[in-house]
Amino acid sequence: MQISNVDQDCNCNINRNVIVSKQELSPQVKFIEVCAPEIAQKAKPGQFVMLRLDEDGERFPLTLVNWDKRKGTISLIFQEVGVSTKKLGKLPVKNTISNVAGPLGNPSEIKSLGLVVIVCGGVGTAAAYPIAKGFKEAGNRVISIIGARSKDLLILEDEMREVSDELYISTDDGSKGHKGFVSEVLNQLIEKGYPINIVYAIGPPLMMKAASNVTKPHCIKTMVSLNPIMVDGMGMCGACRVTVGDQTKFACVDGPEFDASIVDFAELVKRLKIYPEEEKLAAQFHEKAGGN
Amino acid sequence: MKTVAHIDEKTAVLDHLHSIPVPKQDPKERIRNFDEVSLGYTEQQALREASRCLSCPNPQCVKGCPVGVQIPEFIKLLKGKNYDQAISIVKKQNRLPAICGRVCPQEEQCQKFCLLGKKGQPVSIGRLERFVADLERTRGVTVPSITAAPTGKKVAVIGAGPAGLTVAADLAVLGHKVTMFEALHKAGGVLVYGIPEFRLPKSIVQAEIEYVEKLGVELCTDALAGRLFTIKELFENGFDAVFIGTGAGLPKFMGVPGENLSGIYSSNEFLIRVNLMKSYRFPETDTPISVGKRVVVIGGGNVAMDSARTALRLGAESVSLVYRRSREEVPAREEEILNAEEEGVVFKFLTSPTRFVGNELGKVIGMEYISCNLGEPDQSGRRKPVPIEGSKAVMDVDTVIVAIGRTPNPIIQNTTEGLKTAADGTIITDDTTGKTSFVGVYAGGDIATGEATVISAMGAGKKAAQSIHEYLTVNSFKKLNKISGRC
């Protein structure tokens, strides 16, 4: 797929928050390009936006995948897991998203470091892409390891290849590339003696933790981008608090990137599962209401 | 609205020492709805209460008002049923009277100085202010035509809360072009995300915002200053002055073990979910909230009272409010404490949480606490709670709401070179003008003073508007760049 799909001028100044292109990347994973000219001007790798789809909608964060300053669009990729992402998945092109706020969070600290390894899994690859691209453009050598449960679920393979000097693929079922986990490929690189200066690990919390466990004994600096529950996303609610070292940090204003070696991943996993019953209730409600 | 007048007519005898009680929803009824608790005076009641005012020639009450409302003057007009004139007198100093009549701590301000208060109860100035404001709103507010000639100056107001709305309205009336930038999807600030419907109906806030917009103020939502644009960029894009009124900020936590267990909310999160995101209507609305049977609220301010009373309305069986000092030191308004007590909130004074206990899923199930005595006064002048050794105990809890205050949001300060901040993160301003260390930039409200009240934020807004006006009319700027249009 192309990470920016619209060739013609989409009049973003008038069509604010309008979805101008849309694509299914894998079952349940969708790509959209949205008119948001001011955000496109200011976006930097590592940042995110908060969306609210309609009057009754919740606010939820999505990482910025790409942006086009000239056209005035931003690109987002999401997995349809909850009520809001499913609703967003159903919104057709030319429809408007009620609210898009951003860019939020601190940008990645991109500089010339030497060898940068990007490890990512599942939809986390979408968040990793602009960081890989940024490091590449800053003159680094970039090695990317992308993973998924199976080859059909891999996303952005071509895009990642384009911004990487080397690309490794890993699938849980072995349908493509290494059979197993991305952290195992990372471990192989370390054992081969690659002089890695920094690792960025982005994906499900357990994947990020596994990557961190691999790099820790070798004292390789590892950054992770965390995805806790957020309500405002701007430093008001504290829902996104995470324990980093011995401190409580807010992912929205202090992060979303943190030093993996001191992140309390177990707590993060638990805090992502605060609303299991409410999620079920909402799914049932929308199935009934929406004729899903 | 289900209304049960909560007045004992026998005790409501007209005399100069007792104020006319205000009708309220019955506590048993009201904890099952989010409708406003206080129903406000009827015309009859307002006239009777107004007749208590002594019309002092040297009114002390005015001195207690942060914005200097001409109180005896508006009450005198009210007595004569000149309601239109009464509200216009109030509005000369106070642009948000329907809001201030409801949420101002009058007992600490105007009413504290009322002469009647020396022997009996002071005049209920707040209730009278609310009466004239509500009457005007129901009759339809006329928006004044702006007589000031356009100055050609542009002002950016960051944050559409009480301070920002005041600055925006005052400057628009003076002929300046004002744009308000609000980070959230809705204007109103704490009036919308923080103060619950049962204390301040959102339709009233909405009416005030519409009024400000009708004055020609442009509102730009989803615009987080410091990220979408910097202060410097506002000037580069043709703004001549900037006002920062971004409010209270990040929630504070106690720093005790287990505080990040699920089921523990900051009051900000809890109230944002309910008030701004309407989670009380979940799953019709998409934002969930989880309130268990046993709720504990930690803190003693108005926000703690709001959280406790909201939890009751969301169906909690028991709500305890835990405060480490005694009843004497509780900072919340007396009226709100009484409302909470009436509704069944259980107060546990001289109690300080020491640890939270979770289950295997990481959900809070218990709170360990220690009892305290009051020792010597601390820096704040209040007696310091001293833990009593050996008094630790654990109570079962399902939901905890931490309401112990907030610290300033750092985003603007971190992205604005030359904007000086204090050690506590607030923006340093000149008290009388709201000037910051950055030329052309003013600030007011909680971001400058730390947590305070709606009326003090409005007062700061009024002062800042005045000094911004002076700054703009004595300095002449050439606007080189045109603003490229977000709104």
C-alpha cells in the first residue's frame, strides 16, 4: 500500500477532519488519511493525536504514522478492538471525524547516533514507522525487525524496508521470516556483535518487555512508546499514569516514550484491563443498536 | 425536574437576623439524579431576602468581592423589582453572574463582611445574584451592540475557562478581535469538565459561552497551545497580545504504595469522565466509568465534595470522605459539606491513607490508613496532622478517588522561551496587571496563582483585560503576517 494515497488536492483547509482515503491493511487493521493541515505542519515522530468521533464518543489516542505538510493530511493506522476503533473503521471516506487534537506528547529524540534498531510488533509497526524514517533521515544506520502473529497480519513491510538498511521479519507461526518473536531476532543481532547504539521497541506491552529483557544485560539503551488508557491526553486526568523507576509519570505529557529498563510493564498491562466488563457491555449495546 | 421544596415555613420567619432558606431538592430524591440541588429563590423569597439588606452607606460587602460588584446597589434595585437594572449593575463587574451566584464561596467573600453577619446571618448575596441572573436568562439575554470602534488589534486567549472567557468578553467589548484557543473539544474549562451538573447546570455555562461568542469572540477548540502552536508563533501570525488562562493542570497523588492500582481515579479523571464525557449515560455514550459499592474519596476541598456526591449519584452504596485534618480545617464550602452530609457521605476525619491493597488483577480492594492527631500549625497555618503510632487499620474499598489538588500543566512553560515560572510551576505574573516576563503575554487564574476559585480567576481576567487594553492602545504594532486560517 501507499502510505499517502490522495494525489489530487483534497482542499484540507475546507475539509477539516474529513477522511480522504482509507484502506484495509490486514483483517481488522485499517489505514486512514485525514485532513488536518495544522497538525500536519507540526507533527513529529513519536507524537499522537486524540480523536473523538461524535457527540457521544470517547476520546482516544492514535499514533501519527505519517503526515503531508503540502497536502495538509495526517495518516493513522488502527486495529479495530473496541467500540471506538470499530466505529472509526466503519466511517467511510468523505466523512468527518468530530474532533482531532494534536500533535500531542513529546517527539522522539531523533539525532545521529550510529546504529539504531527498531523492533515492532502488530499495529505497533505503524507507530514505529515515522521513528525509523526519522532516524534514517538523520543519517543513522537503521535495522528494523517487524513481527506479527502470521504473515497476513504484517503491516507496512514495504514502507519499513524503504527506511531501513536491513529489515527482518518474524511471525509467531513461521509463515514468513523467523518463526517466533521479534525479541529473538533482536537477540541474534546482539549475539552477532552488531554495535547497536539504541533500540526502539514498539508494540504490545509484553513484546516491549521481552525486547527490554534482551537488551538489558548488554546495557543497550532501549526506548519504548507506551499506550495506556487516556481520557484528555493533555495532562489533566492522570489515567495514563505509569511507574517509571520509582516515579509515577503521565504518558501524555512526560512521554509517551520512556526508558524501557525502568518501566513497570506488569502494572501497565493491568491498567490496560481496567474496564473488561464495560467493554463487553458496550460491544453488546452497539451490536444491538447498530445491527452489526 | 422533580422538585421537593425543602423549607420549613414556620422557621422561615422574616426577621433581620435570619436569612430566607433556599429551596433544595430532597436529599433522598436528588442522589438519584444529576439535576441541580439548589432550586434558587422564587421572586417572593428573593424580595424578602433583599429586604433584609441594610443598604449601608459604606458597604463592607463590596470590599469582600474579588471583582467589586456594587452589591447594595443591585439589591436596592431588586427590592424595587427593577430586575433588568439590577442585573446590569451586577454585570458591570461580573460577566458570569449565574455561575458565580452558584459556585462563589460567598461566605468567605462578600457575605463575610455583611454587617448583619455580626449578630445573625448575613444577607444571602449569592442567592440574590443567582436570582437576577437566572431571571434574565429565562427572559432572553440581550447582547449589547459593541459601540467601541474596532482597534484592529488581535488577542489570543489560551484556555476557555472562567479567566479566559472573562478576558475575551472584556476585550471584545473594547473593540479588539479575540480568538480563544481551547485544548479540549468543548469550551468552559473547569465549569464544564470539573463542576458537576447538580451544582452548576451545563446549560448555564453554554449560555455564557454563546454570549461571549455573540460579542464576536472566535472559539477554536482542539487547539493545544505549546503543541499545535507556540506563543512565539502567535505573535508571528499577527496576534498583538496573548492571555494564558490554562487552569489547574495535572492531578496530584499521595505517593503511597499501590496508588496506581485500577479502581483508583484522580478526581480530575473521575469528574472529566462524568461531566465532560457523560459516562453516567454509558453505554449510550462511549466513555466508561467504574464505580463500586464502597467508594472512598480522599481530600477535603470542593472537588472532593463534588467527587463524593457524584459517586453517590452513580449508584455507590457507601461513600466515605477521608481527610487527614479535622472538620475545622476542611477547605470546602460549608454549604457543600452540609449538602454532602445530607446526602449520606460519611466523613472520616483525622485519617491518612498509607497504602492500597490490590487483588491478583491489580484492582484495588483495600485501603490501609492511620489515624492522626493535630499538632503544631504548618507553613499553611493549619495544624499539621500527626500520625498516631499503632493506629493502622484497613478498610474494604472498591473505588478510590484522590482529590488532593493539582499542579500546573507544564506544556506552555516548556515550549515558551523567556516565560518565567515559579518553583511550583505556576507562571510568574504581576499581581495587579497579570503581566508575565514575556512582553505582550499575560496570565491569570490557577495557572498563575495555583488552585483557587472561579471568581478569583475571573477577577484576574478582568485585571489582565484592562492591562492588555492599555498595552494595545499605547503600543502600535504593524501586523506583518496574516493569520493562516485554522478557524
